Amino acid sequence: MKKIDVLYVGIMLVGAFWAFIVTSNSEPISRVTPCKLVDIIAQSDKYISTDELARRLMSDDPTLTLIDLRNKQEFNSYSLNGAINIPLQDLLNKQYVDIINQDVQTVIFYSNSSDLAVKAWMLTQRMGYSNNYILKGGLNRWVETILRPEEPSATATLADYEKYSFRKAASAYFGGGSVTGESVSKKPALHIKRRKKAAAGGGCD
Amino acid sequence: MDKSKTYMNSYLAGILLGVFMIAAYYFSGEGLGASGAMKAVVIASVNDINHEYAAKAPYFAARVQNEDKSPAKTWLVFEILGVIAGAILSAALYGRLKLSIGKAPTISNRTRLIAALIGGILFGVGSQLGRGCTSGMVMSGMGVLSLSGFIGLVAIFGGGYVLAYFFRKLWI
Amino acid sequence: MGPLFPTGAIGDELNMLIGFIIGIGFGFLLEAAGFTNTRKLAGVFYGYDFVVLKVFFSAAITAAIGLFLMNHYGLIDLNEIYYPKTFWIPTLIGGFIMAFGFIIGGFCPGTSICAAVTGKIDAMIFVLGAIIGIVGYAFTYEPLWEHLRGTGKMGKVDIAHWMGISDGTFILIMTIIAAITFFAITVIQKRVTAKRDYQL
């Protein structure tokens, strides 16, 4: 090889080292494409019902991480057991990545209704994270169904009565009836295992 | 020394080509290509000759639906117009603009031209089946680290080395 | 943030003009590197001239380094650009057909256009052949190719992620392999051309 050839190949090697160093120091930008995202959004199992959540909380399920997306004030006045407060605008902060991006814990987003949770969920899908769910109906439905369950009408089915009795029990467990001045025991945040980076890919045409 | 036999340093040409690829991606989001432009010209011509057919046949249909815009008005066609201008410019600068047939001294002009025709037909079919040719799919694909670019690289160059022995009479 | 046209920063007409200007650079470099000489192109398969390999790999490596660095520093969004989707079966078969085309015809579409407009008669015939091939493909698309073309669909696949490594690691490995190859082909070319005089 001529000297000038060595120079050009050297330039390429230097560039490659540069690319190697910068991309290995940071999370590679995930490549969930818009059309892949459509498929993900269309899937139906992104929601978790208030009943299911109550059941898991009552059984002290250790794999549950609750994320409260409301602001700090709202969080302080009332929140679910063991929830972590991450306002939506801070969701992608580096400090929270380990909490949201993982496969050991089931992460459940909630806010007053489903609105903020859906937004948060979409963001995490865009980032390529899995194991995230939305609390269907949010805290409003939580209060309606779990804390203040409505007695089924006389013509209701047995299943409805069973659900009602479960909700009554849950209501007692979570100290329902009144949601003002709630003293909710706060569990310390569970220890977090880092999730292995998933291979991105997909697309449609 | 004969100026027409001097060429730009291969690595420098490659690096500059890479810079132009980056520019194509940065400005237009497009990869450099050639067979795509040929395809656009074929589609536009068939559409002009028989629009009814083109609107129905699956190969043409997607590209001829918009009546206001010619299927030939694509980025790749303009890029190829530029390629033509650039190649002529360079050939003129190096004194290489003259009619000739490139071939090994051992074969006849006729053999060379028939081989070129067959090769062209095969490349035309292969580029359509493989979704792009050496520049559009393999080079641009490798630039964005697309798996298909590397599969194409192995198929075209690997295949070339496998076949080289059988066609050595054409070249040596 | 790029790419400018897909994100709406520049209009359609300006985009076409940019395409033309970039094309000039592309054509100039192909010609200047010697890609209009079919003997130089075929040489890569017989070991007497490796210009194709050198230019090709240098270009792909430069583009990959540039694009991934720009993506890293937020100058371009790689999700928005042309990204060849992977359909491994038709790409492999099509690639092999193109290998036949390359070794028999001595050009690929891009280089044949450059060579044809600079006076190479064989390249003009090659371009004609390529157009015949595309027309032939188009008119036999439904019965012959439509099914085959959609097989082996993998979508948008990044080779580095597919192999389970980061993009930067892949680029580094690719560049090191290329550098070793560049050194090796210099040695090979010297040996092959020492035995015999290849008229280019």
C-alpha cells in the first residue's frame, strides 16, 4: 500500500473508533418504527383492570411497580400503596430508566383517568421497553370500583355478587369509604434489576 | 504519461462517495441508486403507452395512481440525470470521452456485446427481485447497517467469485 | 434536524435539485475512480484490479460512520430515512442473478450508465439489456415473481442489533476487517499482475 492509502484507511479507522466509543457509552437510540408502533398500540392487553390490581396488591405481589404520573401535590394527598411518583414530563429522565425499562417488574402507570397513563405507555413503547401496563380508568375508576363499590341490583348475576363481595373486602383492605386524608402505607421502592437491552426491529409495509 | 489512464485514488473516491451518501440521506432521506431510476422510467413509459393496463397490473399500479405527477418524477431520476452530467464532466477532464468497447483483448467485439446484453438483462431482473442493485441496496444498505445490504453483498460478490472461474474466458 | 425533505424542512422541487447535484458528485466519482472501465470492474473477481472493493467498502464505511455519529449527536433521525427492508430469500436469489449479470455483463446499473454516457458501446448495450430485463420482469410479475418477492420477510433489520451488538461495535469490526482486506488485496494484486500483463 502507498503512504497515501494508509492515511485514508487510517482516517476510516479513527472514525470507526469514534463511532464505537460514543455509541457504546450511551444507550443506542431504539428503532421502533412508526408502523411497528401502530401494531403495538392496537394490541389489547396493555390495560390492567382495577380489580386485577387490587387482587395483586392484596396478595402483596412483589413484582409490581406502580408509577403515579400526577404532580407531587396530588401524589402527596393520595396515592396507591407503594407507588413511585414520576410526573409524566420527567418520565424519560435518566434516573428513572432503570425503573421503567426492565422485565422483572410489572410496571403499571396510573393517573386520575387513563389519559396520562396512555401517554406514558406510548412513550415507553417508543423506547422499546416492555412489561408496562396502564391502569384502566385510573384512580377515578379505582375509587368507583374498589374503594366505593356499588351494590349490584337484585337481578344481578351471581358473578356480579362475587365481584361485589371481593370489592367490599378490597375496600376494607385499602381503607375505602373515604379517600380524604388517607394514610397510605408507603412501601420502599423495590430493588430493581436492570433489563437486558432488547433487539429492536420490525416494521411493516 | 497518458492522462486517460490515471484514476483518482480509490480510497479517496470511496470516502468522498460516502460523504455524498451522507448528504443524500441528510437532505433527502434517500440512498444513492441506479436501478430504481431505470424502473421509474420503465413505469412511466408503460404508463404513457397504455395507462389502462398500468393502472391494473400490480407491478405498476401503486406508482401510477396519482394522475398529476408523472411516475418518472422521482428523486432517483433526477439523481441519475446528475450522475450522467458528473460522469461526462469527469471523463472530459481526464480525456476519456471517446467511443470504444471495453473488453479483454482475447474476445471479439460481438461476443462482448452479446455478453453485455445478457448481463444487462440478468441485472435488470435480479435488481427488481432483490429490491435494488449494487448501489441502491448493497452500498446504501451497508451505510445504514441494514441486514439486506449485507445479504446482497454476500450474494453478489460471493456469487461473483463462485462464478468467476466459469466465465474467465470473457475477462482473461 | 435531518433528513430535511422527509421532515418537511425543504420542498419537493428543491429536493429534486439536491438530488441532481448529489448525482453529479456520484457520477463524477464513479468515473474518476475508473468504474466506467469494465476490465477494472471485472478485475476484482480475478485479482488483477481491486478498485471496486476499495471504493465500495470505503464508501459504505464512511457513510456508516458519518450517519451513526450524526444520529448520535442528534443531527439526523435514522428512523426517517430510506432503509432497505430485509426479505432475505428474494435478496439472496436476486443477488445471485445479479452476480451472473455482473460476471457476464461486466457492469452494474450505476456504472453502466456512467460508462454508456462516456462512450462505451458495451455499456450502452448493457443499459439496454437492463431495461429489457426490467420490462420483462414487470410483464411476468404476477405469474412468476409476486409470491417469491414477498417471502423471507424480516422487516427493518439492523445487522448489528440482529447480531446482538451495538452499532458502533459493528462499524469498528467492519472497518478493521476492511483495513486487513485492503492490505491483503494489495499483496494479491501485486502477485497476480507480476505473472502476467493485464491490459486495462
